[in-house]
Amino acid sequence: MEVSEGDDIDIHDISPTAWRLLRVAAGFGQREVEVEIDDIMQAHISMLENNNRSLSEQRLEVLFDLYQSELTTEQVRVLVSNF
């Protein structure tokens, strides 16, 4: 699934809860993300989802791309806009 430029999802506006729901809906555990993406550790995911720390823009983009590749555009929009 690709989110087009017109969808206006700002990765910096995604809430910690929405990040967690995107991960779970995409079928990933925190440790699985660590295996899929170089330079992201399970602790980074935990801190992002618990609102203790954000990731760099590059890491957020890679993470968002991973999740959205497993979801439909509608699923991504619903999770981001409602949570």
C-alpha cells in the first residue's frame, strides 16, 4: 500500500497510541521491527509508543513505510486519525 502525497499524513502528528496500533495491525512485534529495520532497537519502539522519546525523521519515515506496506490506505488513515 502506498499513501499518496495528497493524503497529508504527517508522521510527527501520529500519536504514541496510533504508532502502537499501526505496528500491531501490520503484524509486527517490537522485536520483529528491530529485525526488519537496521538502526532501530526494540527500546526505540517502546519509547516511541510510550511517548517517552521520538525518533529521528528518517527513522520515523522508515518505520511508517514498514507499517504502511502491510496495511491498506484506509487502515492507516483510520488508525492515525482516530487514535
